[in-house]
Amino acid sequence: MVAVESSVVDIVDLPDRTRRLGPGETIDIGSLTVETIGGQHAVIHRDYPRIGNVGFVFRAESEPSVLHPGDSLDAVAEGIDIALIPAFGPWAATRETIDFARAVAAPRGFLIHDGLLNERGLGLIDKHVSALSSTQLIDVRDTRPWAV
């Protein structure tokens, strides 16, 4: 099965086994429950129309819950153990990244969407999110193992 945000099916030729997902839907894949949240891509600029976007909450019994917000800082869920926090994009500013981390309030998190940042930029975002939110950021760039 391929699961995508609903509007993707209208613009991309995908296999027949594709499932459209809108915000507020839940699917079970074995013992994993996936909930979709959000619904709209973050604003890039007021002159661009907003497009569909869903984030995902992953839950499994006796495992930490994980939030991937997609490309939206409005996709916030409660009771999250690990948050994937967008560090940068044409739609994100440091203040919004900090506010997102605060709103989710996960004990641990990883920065994502960091491909356009150099080491100094990534270090700056890490410093501010760590100082101004309760989330302990885990740096996986060094490939050291970590545990929840």
C-alpha cells in the first residue's frame, strides 16, 4: 500500500494500491497505528495558494509515539514521545520552529528538513530550539546509537 495526501493522487500517476489520506484518518499496519493530522502545507508566501499536506503520528503498544509533521508547523499532536522538528524550509522561520517544538512538547526530538543548512545554520537552530523548548534534541548526524 502507498498512502498519500489526497491531492497527490490527482497530480501524480500512482499505483492502484494507493490510498488517499486526509487529516484525521487512522490506518493500522500490523501493530502500528498511523494517524494523519494537519491538512494544509505551511504558508510559503501569501501570494502562493496553500496546498494539502498531512503529518503522521505513529503509535504502537509499548513503543514511543513519533510525530512527523510533514511540511506544516500546524500539525501538532498531544502525548508525543519523539517529535521530528522541521529545522528549515521556504516556509519556516526559527521562531516558528521553536513555537512548534514548544507546542508539541515532546521529551525528545530530531531536526528534519535540514538539507539546505550548513553546520553553522544547523547549530544555530539546534541551540535556539534546545534553549527555548523542553525538547531534548538528538543529533543523529554522527551516527552514534541512541535509546529512548
